[in-house]
Amino acid sequence: MKTFTAGLALAAALGLAACTNNARNESAEAGNAIAADTEATMDNAAGDVEGASEEAFGSAERSMDNTGDSIERGADRTGDAIGNAADDAADATGEALQDAGNALKD
């Protein structure tokens, strides 16, 4: 009976030892999987942030370009209006001087 009990105890001890190694291996594999998932998630998040930043900077750049173009068009229209007003004033002054000259001749 002692031999049977000793054999059973030995078999149980070997079974626990094997189970412990198996559990360690599975725990290590699970840890590696978690680490890989975490790294992939961080890589994806970094890529998302980079993409969003590039899109935001591109949008800001386009907006600034459009604003600059609008200012330039407005300045051109203002310059044209000032030029036309100056021409009109010069024409009116010339006509007034001509009328004054004609009045003096008479």
C-alpha cells in the first residue's frame, strides 16, 4: 500500500509540476499577446493623431491662402475704385477749368 500511495503522490506531484509549467507558458503567451495588442493600439493611435494633425494643418493653410486671395482681390478692387474716382475728379477739375477759361474769354 505504501508503494501505491507513494506512486500516486509521485504522479500527482509530476502532474502539478507539468500543470505549473503549462500555466506559466500560457501566462507568458497571454502577456505577450497583451503587449502586442497594446503596441498595435498605440501605433494606431499615433497614426490617427498624425493624420488628424496633417489634415488640420492643411485646412488651416488652405484657409490662410483663401484669406490672402480675398484680401488681394479686395485691395485690387479698392485700388481700381480709387483710380476711377481720381480720374473722375481730374476730369471734373479739367472741365471746371475749361469752363472758367471760356468764361474769361467772353
